[in-house]
Amino acid sequence: LENLKKIKDQNDAAGLEACKEAHMKEVEELVRKSNRKYREMLNERLNAEDALKEQNKKGEEEIKELKSRVQKLEGEIEELNKSLAQQLEDQKHTLEAEANAKIAKVRDTLQTLREQNGLLSDKVAESEDKAKARAEEAETLRRRIDTLTAELKQTSDSSTSEAASLSKQISALKTQIDDLHNTVADLNNKISSQETTISEQTTTISSLNDEISRLKSEKEDLSTSLAKATSELKTSK
């Protein structure tokens, strides 16, 4: 009986040992599996972190490159704006100079016409004075002829020589009167021509004044447009 008990105890001990050994192996296997899983997860995490770092690095490099390109483009735009602003300023000065030159030329022409009109007006006044003087002279001669004609009637019966002298004087006076009338007619024609010229040049002067106003308006509009374009360029920087 004791032997059986010993054998049983031995068998129980062996079974317990085997059970313990099997449990240990199971635990060790679980530990190995857990460690392997942990290492795999750790490796995955490390790999993911490395990939993320690489991606971040690549993204930072792309951002840096984009910033560099943006900075370069901003510099090019700024230079372009400066160039355009300078071109507009130069164009403004050029066009203003051209407009001023045109206005000055028209003003010179205007001044010349005014001076010519002034001279023509003086000539018209002079011609009118001459025509008036010649007409008065002709009237004086006509009255002289009337006087001589009356004397001729009184002397025609008594003195043939005196009558011939009076007739000769009358004829000479008539010739002078005809000459004076022709002179007056020429002066009147000259006055009419000069007045026509003055009228035409007055119309031209009015047109030139309108031209000056138009050129000034165009110059102001151009200056306003160029100033606005320059301001827009400065604002867009």
C-alpha cells in the first residue's frame, strides 16, 4: 500500500511537473508571441515615423522651394511694376511735351494772325482816311468846276480866249475828279478785300482758340489716365 502511495505520489509529482513544464512552455510561447508582436508593432511604428519624417522633410523642402519661387515672382513683379511705372512716367512727360509743343505752335499762329489782323485794321483805317480825303478833294474840285462853269457862261460872249482858258481848266478838273473817283474806288476795293481777310482770319482765330481748348482737355485727360494707371501699379505691389 505504501508502495502504491509512493507510486501515486511520484505520478502526481511527475504530472504536476509536466503540467508546470507545459504551462511554462505555454507562457514562454505567449511571451515570445507578445514580444514578436510588440517588436513588429514597434518596427511598424518606427517605420511609420520614419516615413512621416521623410514626408514632412519632403513637404518642408517643397514649401521652402515654393516660398523661394513666390519670393522670386514677387521680386519680378515688383521690378515689372517699377519698369511699367517708369515707362508710364516717361510716356506722360513725352506726351505732355508734345501737347505743350502743339499748344505753343497754335498760340504762335494765333498771335501771328492777331498781329496781322491788327496791321490790316490799321491799313483799313488808313485806306478809309485816304478815300475820305480823296472824296473831299473831288467834292472841292466839283465845286470849283461849278464856279468855273458859271464864269464860263458869263464870259462866253465877251472873251473867246478867256472862255477857252476856263474850258481847259474845267476839263483838267474833270480829269482830276475822275482820277480821284478811281482812286476812291480802288481804296474801297482794297478796304473790302482787307475786311474780308480780317473776317476770315477772325474765324481762323476762333477755330485756333477751340483747338487750344481741345488740346488742353486732351492733355488733362491723358495726365489723369496715366496718373491713375501709375497709382494702380503702386497699389498692386
